[in-house]
Amino acid sequence: MSTASRVVLGVSVVLTGSTVCGVHLKQTWDRERLHQGVIRDLERLERKKENLRLLEQQRSVTRELQAERDQREATLQRSDQQPHN
């Protein structure tokens, strides 16, 4: 086998090995990126649930405060309507 043939064979083997390793590394990185996407989606869903819970809690507090305000206003109107002696 000539020296040129050995060099070409060596370069081919190195390039083929490098390509195979590169493809495996890219697949590993892609798989990890996809996994991180799933984790981010789950975290986003948890934040959404928490935000909805807080929103419902705020709505409840708002209803209570409006009821108290309406009751105070009704009490004030009744006291204003009573004749003063």
C-alpha cells in the first residue's frame, strides 16, 4: 500500500469517526434541549395554576369588600333618611 493510500485511508477514517461523534453529540444536545423544554412547560403550567388561584382569591376579596362597602353605604343612607330631632 502506498503512502498516499495510507494517508487517504487515515483521513477518511478520522473524518468518518469525527462525523459519527458529532452526530451523537448533537443528538445528545437536542435531546437535552427537548427535555428542558418539557421542564419549562411544566413550570409554566404551575405558574399559570398559581396565578389563577391568586386571581380567584383576589376576586373573592373584591366581592367581600364590595359587599362591605354596599352595606356601609346602605347604613349611611338609612341614617340620612331618619328624621333628626
